Amino acid sequence: MTFTETKTISLDSVIEYNKVERTLVDDLNKLRDFSKKLKLIKSVELIDEVLKRIGERAFSIAIVGEFKRGKSTFINALLGKEILPSDILPCSATLNRVTYGVTPSVKIVFKNGEETQVPIDKLSDYVTKLTPESETTAESIKEAVVSYPIPYCQNNIEVIDTPGLNDDQNMTEVTLSVLPQVDAAIMVILAQSPFSEFERDLLENKLLTNDLGRVIFVVNIWDNYTPEQADRVLQSIRSRIQKYVFARAEEQYGIDSEQYKLYRQKIGEPKVFGLYIKQALEAKQKGDDATLTKSGFREFETALEKFLTQERGVILLQVPANRVIASAKEILSTISIQESALLMKHEEFQVAYQKSVDEIAAIRERQTKELKLIDGAAANVKILVRPLIYELPTKLIKAVEEAIDSTKIEPKELGNKKSLAKKLGAQVSKALQRTSDKLSDEIQSKIQEGIDQEVERLKDFAQSVDQALTNIQMEFDGIEGSPDRKRNGAGEAISAALSTFTGFGGIWAGYRVAGFKGALVGAGASVGTFFLAGIIAGAVGLTAAALWPVVIATGLLSILTGGELAKLVFSGDRVANFRKDYKEKVIQGIKDRINNENLAQKIDQQIADPFEMLKHTLRQEVEAFLDNTQKTLYELNDKRGRNEAMNEAEHQELNHIRTESEKILGNAQRLSDQLVQIMSV
């Protein structure tokens, strides 16, 4: 498969995505062989790194929701076969990860790290709550990996069944812990009773605002619903989801802010599908396409694949496309230098050689300065966020006081103080979480601004590297510099690597069209959001089961859960006394936890981490070009010193490598342009 100017690639399905990815892998392997022949060792290492990431990658889909909502049945319908156990009782007690395998098998991964293989027909004995014995066994299990020859998973897709969200707290944490690892989360809702307390809590409190766009909602419709009834239910659910989502965004950003407007535009309409799940499973088992279409499942599967490949897959394809472009250009530049150098007179070569060595030394000297400037940028962000950290205790206490004061307490509730403490604890938990999330977002914004500024600033350095390597090539080609001179490609590759690191898309395409000053930087990814939210949560005793910026962030629980609050002794039987006593104990608990946590130091480390990653990426990309060029020059100098000439076979091999690399480069550049177009739609 090649990417021609006349044919536009399609990423509407996983199959089409895999075709594009396989073409990139084939091209990378060819370029790896060429780089190895030309002794471009650093390029070989970078290509190997990209190939390794591709080999380990799979699209992951997590199915979440309250128990008895039809999650396992939905997965079986997706897979087209009843593989996972389902029952009218709360069933799944562990994570069940379904992947492709030629032979059906189950690998049980225990929490202590041990693994064991079990027959697939014994799966329910390990991962369910159907018997006391299986429930006890499930408590020691981290996950069950189910391999099965299912065509759906053959396209590099894995499906993860999770325990019910409100079955018990441990199971909820198990469910939330897997969400950072997935590309999409499908929340299954029952049409007959949508938005229970737990489902509403998930939307209102447990998902960070920016992650809600990656959730697909599936409404499980019973077979006795008419199409008209189903449409009314779906419209109601869609409206309620939108209400919850935008209410949170309004609270976080402010209704008049640009961030709020951009968020509404980005999220748009919630992705809600009404499916007759049981009907769909039966249709798949019988091969009944008409019934499958009628169930709504066919339309859903198409939309799911498009979501994975166009919204997630396009970003994933950018990295190998960038590497193909960079490596191909480096190969062509190396061939040009080799051929020209061996034709030069001795004196001409020595002058060009010395100038080239000096160019490389100057770039390395400047790189050292640039790395120090990145350290300075990280230090500046630490200073900017310090006031936010100092304000945290005051903001948390205020949020707790407002939550307790606004919770209505009936005098009769004082008769069951454990229940009342649990009720207040839920409100305190929400208040703490929202305050912590907001602070995390504010700190993250400061980090992102710092990263954005550094990427923008480093474009000049990348251009200097590009110009230096172009000058080296011109020294040996004997060509005077001109505005129309083709760029070496180093600056483009460096910028692409940095922009990919920060989550930007299409910067290299902008560079090709209008040079460095025309390259647009775009919106950054949430570097470190999950770390910051977790640290702040930990400082006040919140439990972060899992936090990640790409898919879904977990909910944070109160520092004093209902159970812990129930153990406290409250004085007085009057509502006012109880409220006052409760408030004092919670506030003291917050103060004690914050005093015991070195929050500033921990956040400083999380600020430093993304900047260290930026330094690593810059150093890796720049050194690859410099080391390869310097090694080529040393070998050419040595070869000339031995009066060696290039033989006919070597000429032919270089011509072959050049022809193939030019073809691969052209294809990759067209692909890159098309990826940018898809992203901009």
C-alpha cells in the first residue's frame, strides 16, 4: 500500500488503520536496513524504539457501569460469542481482559505477581461472585486474560470487562484502576433505570472534565420497548449527560471563559447509543445481519471503530510517519555527502571537513545552554505554582464548611449517627475532590504554559541544527546557500519529536509549507495531570485508584470515609451541635494530613518530570543527527587517508538506497499531510 496524491487514505475502520500502520512498519524496516548499511547507528536505535512501541500497541476498550446493567452480555455481543460469564447476580469480581489467541486459554494473574493457566470453561470459578468459593478466589486475583480466536480481537483490539461500580468499594476501585490504560471507555446504562446515584456520581465527581469526551454511553434497551419509547429514553439520557458534563465544565472554567467555550465545542453532543444488547448477541450467534442492524449494534460498531481510529489512531500514526520522514531525509543527506566527499580534491575535502567538525561542536555547545534554559523554565513554573499550593488548606476547609452547612439534617437522623456521618461524608468527599481537581487543573495550566513556551523557543535551536547540517552537506556538494535550498530535515524531525511529546499535531506539516515561522504549535496534552491530581489527593488523604490524562480519571474518595467517620464520637443530640462537632473533626483531619505531607516538594518533582522528558527528547533527537553526521565524516576522512575509492557495486547500492528512500519519503510526506487533514476535520 502506498499513499499517492490521488488516493486519500481511509481510517474509518481498524482494518484500514492496520493497513496504514503495516505500510509504515514495512517502510521503517527498509529504512532501518539502509541506516545500518550506512552505519547510522543512532537512527537504527530510534527506528527500533518506534517499531517496539507499535508492536506492543493495541486498542483497548473498557466496559464500565453499575452491576446488573448487562456489561458482560454487551461484551459477548461485541465479541459475537458468549465467552464471559453473565448472571442475574452481580457477577464479575475481577478485570477480565479479552485478547486474540489461536487457542482458547485463560491466564490468571494474581495480585502477588504469580500467574497460572486454567481451562476456559473454569473461568467463572476464578472471576465471579456466583459462589462463596469463587468470590474468595477472586479477591486474590488482579485480572484474567482470556485469549480466544475472535475475529473482532484479531485486529489488535482488547476488550476489558470490569466489576460493577457500586457492588462494593474494592470492586469500584478495581474498575477505576484500569481506565488509565484504555483508549475508550463504554459506560453501559439500563434504559429502565438510568442514572442511579452511583452513575450520576461517576459523571459528576469521578471523571475529570477533559476526559468525558472519551466516554461512549450505551443504553441497554429491553426487547419490549417500542422504537418510539426507546427514542424518548435516549433523548432524555443524552440531555441529562450533557447537563452533568457542562455543569462541571462551567464550574471548573467559568461560563464566560474561553476555556469553557472551547470545551463545549470539543465535547459537542455526548456519544449515546441505544442498543438491544440481548437481541444483538443472539443475532451474531445466528449470523442474522438484519436483526443485528435492527438492534442498533451494527451502527454502534462502526462508530466505535471510527472513534478509535480517527480520534486516537491518527495521533498514534504520526509518530512512525515522523520517524520515516526524518530517517529517509538523513539517509539521502548521508549518501550525498559520501558521494561528493570522495570526488573532492584533498585540500577541498580537508577545508570542508574542518568546517563541518566546527559546525557540530558549535551545535553541541549551544545544546548544553538550551538544556540549562529548560531547567530554568521548570524552576520558574515551580515559583508560579507555590502560591496555589499555599492556598490549598484554606480552599479545602472552605469547601468542607460549605458542604456540611448546606447539607440538610433532620433531627430524627441523629438517632442513627453512623448513617448521618456517612451521608455527610459523601458530601465532604465531593467537595474535597472538586476543590482538589480545580487546583490540579490550575497547576497543570502553569506547567503546560511553560512546556508550550519551551517548545516554541526551541524551534529556533532546531532550525540552527537543521541549518548546520544543511551547511555541512553544501560544503561537500560545493553549492552556495540559497533561500530555495532544500532543508536537511533535521529541524523538522526535532520539532516533530518535541511536538509529539507535548501532544501537538501537524507541526511538521506546517514547517514544510511555510518553514519554521509558519509551524503552528496548537493545543498541548495534559502532561502530568494524573500525577498532580494524585499528589494533591494524597496530601488530604484522598484515595486515587488511578489517574491518567488520556482516557478517564478516577474519582477521589474523602479523607474520612463514612466508615471512619462512624467511629468518631460526636457530642450532643441537637443538629447544630452535631454539625459543629462533625465539622471540627473533619477540618482537623484535613490539617493533620496536610501538615504530614510535603506537598510542595512532591509537586515540584512532578513539575520537573515533564521538563526532564522534554530535555531527553531534545537530546536524543539532536544527538542522533550529530553523532551520525560526525561518524560519517570520520569514516570518510579515514577512507580518503587510505586513498580508497568507491567501487561500482557500492555506487549501485547507494543508488538503490537513494531511489527507495526517495519513494518512501514521498509516500510518508503525503500520508502526514492526510493525517493532518483528518485531524483538522
